[in-house]
Amino acid sequence: MDDEVLIAQDLKKHFVIGYESLMNRRPITVKAVDGVSFRVRRGETLGLVGESGSGKSTIAYMTVGMVQPSGGTLLFRGQDLFANGLKRALPLRKEIQIVFQDPGSSLNPRRTIQQILELPLRIHAPGKDLGQEVVRLLDLVDLPPEYMHKYPQMLSGGEKQIVAIARALATNPSLVILDEPTSALDVSVQGKIINLLIRLQREFDLTYLFITHDLSLMRNVASRVAIMYLGRICEVADAAEFFQFPQHPYTQMLLSSIPVVSEAEEAVKPKKIISTGEIPSPVNLPKGCSFHTRCPQVMDICKHVDPILVGTSAGHTARCHLFEQPVEVTAQGWPT
Ligand code: SF4
């Protein structure tokens, strides 16, 4: 338990997007996150992977307090982040930071890099020498001190994201949410950002929740991988096990279409799987398994009965009827 930085238990976020009609005021609801449980251990990188609309970014926004859950709990080092609604204790807020996908819109264009980096320090580290701290932060991310006088629009996309990472480190967080931190950048700078994140994690014992749609990126970055589909987790495993023995048909479909660079990776890559059906509307999810409209292994039961998350081997869980003799799982969704 001491080892677990973040625990989500049956986490839900349902958005009301309208009403059926003027007469019938029954709400139309999108279940962006619908009963998600996971744990992030200290010092690890949990890759939360899914297509657009899977609910992964909503989990990120709930974790940093931008969105309040509709149900369930989020525990940060044993403390309920929403015990007081959205107004969490300041000490907790400074421990969890986020790096957004688009550094261009997350940095204020009217402020210098110095002003941008000073802002969290003024709030969370009053009394420190701000100038010195800014130089220290720039040094941490390998940017020269003169960058403090520049404005964001004078920097490249990669440099802006590096400044966003430095800002996230300003409060000495223990958990950093990385919300697609490289997907808005050129391929040539993605590797540089990833290497920087890995180095910072080692140096500062950081824990990462890495949100991405890019499963191939997780092969060399994640300690564990969780796959999301339409608001729910459908498979979780240690990264090595995950890439060698993917179990859920959706995971196999994703893995079958990602590029590999070595013969060893090619040997364990599932054969190309073509999805047959359409992605269901999140407003009107199908009965049974929500993946059944696209699943190449669909069975009759899948159209009627919603599968539960079951343990398939140590540390490996999947939500699928194909696993006939499920290992018992706790109410939070992990094997007993
Ligand atoms: Fe496919 Fe059925 Fe498993 Fe869903 S429960 S992933 S439809 S086999």
C-alpha cells in the first residue's frame, strides 16, 4: 500500500450532454469513464492507452482536480483526492502535476519563460529565491539560462514542451500525469522528450501516469500497460508480459497494427487483425461487451452479458468472456 501512489476504485465520470426532448427531460449521458480501477506504484510508468474517446484524458483531468468524478474514489498516497469536492488540500495539489499534449496552448504567450516558471513557485514554494529556482529548473531540462527571457512563441514545439516539463517539476511533484506529451511534436524531437522524461524519472524518483493513443511508444517507456475502450479498462499487465502475451481481442487488434523494429518483436506480434464493425456511439453503447460490434472472436454470450475483469495470470487481467475459468478478483478489479 505504501508503494502505491495512486489508486482508482470504480471511478466514474458521466457527462450529461442534453435531454431527450423538450417534453421528456430524461438526460442523455455519455459515460466517459465507467467503473475504472487501477493502481500506480511509486517510481513506475503506467501507460494508459486508448483510442480517442476512450476516457483516458478524462482520468487525467480527474487526477489533477480539473474534473470531479461522478462516482468511485481516487486515492493519492492513501488520501481521497475528492474528500472535499474539487477543493483539495494545497499540499496534495502540488504533489500531482500534468504535462499537456499541446505546449503551444498550455504556455501563456504574454509571459516570459521566467514568469511562467515562477508562477507555481510563488504559490507552492514561497520564500525561495525565484531567479535561482528558474535557472535550476532550466538546467534540469538542459535549457540555457538565457531562455528565461524568451516568450513561448520564440521557442520550437519541442522546446515549449521541455519548458512545460520544467514547470511541472517546479513544485517537486511525486506524480506527473503525461497527457500525450509527444503526439503534437515532430518525430525527430519525440525521442528527445522521452529520453528527458526517463532521465528525470530516475533522478527524482517520479511516478508517471502516461496517457497515450500510441501503443508502440509504451514498449520502451511503460512498466505496466492498461488498455481502455469506451470508458473502461479491458486489459492490464506488466509491459513485458503485455507485449508478449496480449490476451484481449481488442489489445491484439491494436498490437497487430503497430510497427515493430526487431525480429524478436515481430515474432510475438499478433497477425494482422481487421476490425469488422463500427465503433459504437458512446451515447448508445451496445448491450453485453462494448467491443462485440468489432470483435473477430465474438460469441453469442458477448452480445448479452457484460464481461468482468478477470485475472488471467499473475498481474495480468482482461475483460473478456474468452477466459472461461476466471481467477477471482476483488471489488476493485484486481486478482485476489
Ligand atoms: Fe470479444 Fe466477446 Fe471477449 Fe468482448 S467478451 S472481447 S466480444 S470475445
